[in-house]
Amino acid sequence: MDETAQNSYGVSGPGICVFLGKGGVGKTTCAAATALHFAEAGEPTLVLSTDPTPSLSHIYDRQRSEPEREVVENLFLTELGIEEVRTMWDERFGREVYDVFSAFVNVEYEIFVEFMTSVLPGLNEEFMVDYVRRLALEGRYRRIVWDTAPLGQTLALLGTPSLLARHLRLAPRVYSRLRTSGKRRESMMDVLRRWESLAALCMEFLRRTVRFVLVTIPEALALRQLDDVFRELARYGLEVEHLIVNNVITMPDSPFLVQKGAQQQEHLGQLRQRYGRLPMTEIPLFPHEIQGLERLRQVATVLGPGLNGTT
């Protein structure tokens, strides 16, 4: 868990764009199209999914095989589900933390890893931020497009630093007399302090390097949720830099679509009034499922000009 990487990221580093949104608004489609746009502009791009049920392979119409694979020239795809995250966490942190816990808890290692990666709040999310941060430091890609889990799960990562800080304030009561064990001969407090430092580093990375794009749809419930999203991000000094409104009816050719389109225009008016300070891109409702490169290019044609300056 040692952290020796630099704490700042210059303008020459990769552009990192995170797509946020509740489930079902087309967030993954927008991320996939944006990554394709950058790759076909000649920029080495990684599109990364940390959704527990990833669907990027389906959208690109590719088989899910090895963890990282090339979709087209300059475009690489990685999907990290629950099992992949668990394996990666195990390799990076597992044995080290287990050495400490095993000093006072009699638990098998496999059960311990499952507990740490599935039960503790925010741990998976924090680890994924660290994973993307280290990818940025490697410099293999000019663009990193991150398709996150549905919004509620993604925002959980923002509470990780404060969660650790609260734990640290209480920890001396529990761990002050804990004997050290393992090769590193560290106390639980030492591990928790380094964990807190990692959380702070991840938050700095999110604030200084990552650009947030929020995807929504022109419906009443989606609009009501946006204010909460903006407030939650603002609590941690994070700002949305671009708003995408998906599935906008632009060519109503039936009474149903005329009525639906009129409702959407009311919601779009509210969006422009509330969030007019933000760049906003409206994606039309297509008559077909967006799957495969040709149809993704249709979306990319709409998205590309607006997002070029975002990342």
C-alpha cells in the first residue's frame, strides 16, 4: 500500500473523463461513443468500465475475453466486474492487510478477502479510483474514458476518506494494544494511516485531473435527481463540466411521439434554466439500438464537438 507516485498531474498528462448517471440513461453508450471519437481522431484511448455488470463489450459488439483488448486502432477496452476488482485488490493490498487482521481475528484468507472487497463501505470504489490514477501515471493512453457504476454506487466512493478519518479517530481505543505481526511488523493504526493517505491522494486526483460528465434524460424523475447529484459532488469540491441529455425526440411522427416530445421540451427548458452555465449536448432518440461501431459513430458525431474541450 506504499504510495510513492507524484501527487500532481500536469496538463501534459492524459485527459480523463468520467461518465456519471443513474442506470438506464445511456451513460455507457455515451462513454463508448466518446472513446471511439477520440480513438478515431488518432489519440490512444482506453475506455474502462467498473460497473458490476459491464456492458461495453455488448455495445461495441465484441466478445468479452481478455481483460484488456483492442477494439479498433487506438481504442482499448477494459471491463472490471466484481471478480476482477476482488482479484486486483487481493494482489495489491490483500496479504498486507490480512497480516494485521490475522493478529486478532481467526479467519481464512479467502473469506477475509471476500469480506474486505464486498462488505466494507467504499473500499471497491476507492480502489478503482486508485487504479485509474495509476493508469494515468503510466502514460500509455492520451485519453481515459471511465464508465462508472450507476450513480448511487459511484458516489459511495466520495465518502471513503471521511469514513476512514472517523475510523481513525476511534481506532486507538481498539487497536492501541494490538501486537504487530507479519513481515512488515506494522500495527493496524499504521495500515489505517497509510490507507487514509491513499484516500486523500485519490480525492486530489479526482479534483485536479478528472473531468465529470453527467448523463441524463428529459424526464421529471431524472431532473429531480440532478440537484442531489450536483450537491453531493460539490460537497467534495467536484464539479460537472458537461451535461448530456439523451433520447431527445427530434422528429415526432406519431401522436404518441408528439405528446412525448412536448413533455420533453418542458423538461429541457427546465434543464437549460437550471444548468445553462454548463455546456449541454442533446442526443436524439434513435430508431434503433445503439450497438456496433457504425451506430456508435452516429452518437459520436453528436457528442464529439461538445466533449473535445472537456477532457
